[in-house]
Amino acid sequence: MNGWSKAWPKHVPFNYGSIQKELEPYLDACECGGRFKADASPRCPHCLETLSAEAATAYIERNAPGTAKGWRWQRNWKGLYAIVIEKRSVREPWKAS
């Protein structure tokens, strides 16, 4: 989400990390039919089940360049500021004003 977007509500301070609860009323539904929520976890784009952060460890660490230098995945979705699944991402999820 772009913190410099003109659509960003002026009364909500920008914080890096997960979606803030105060932003939820300003966010449109995802094209998949889901909602962007502060306490939501990523979902599979095929079956819409919640993705397991624990199970994701294997493929995230396998594909991360830092793993060879000792980096390890945190095994949870908290505090992430971006996630791309199957090249899908949403940059401007704002409701039309």
C-alpha cells in the first residue's frame, strides 16, 4: 500500500507493516472477493484457505538469497509490509470516493 497515495486518509498516520485497523473502512474489496483486514492472513488464490506461515517456511527460505547467509523466516505473517502470491499484488486498494 502506498503511504504517499493521495487517497491515504489524512488522520491515519502511516506505519510500515501490516494494514492498520483504522484503514479498513477506506479499503475496497480484493478482486478475489476477499477483504483487506488488519488481522487477516494471506490466502491461497485457488482454494481461498488461509496459508500456513509455518508451512511457507520451506519455500520462502529456499527462494530467499539471505538464507545462505543465515537469514531465517519469522514463521508468521505479522509485521509484513508486502506479500506477492503467484505474481498477484494490489497497490492501490482504496474505495472510490
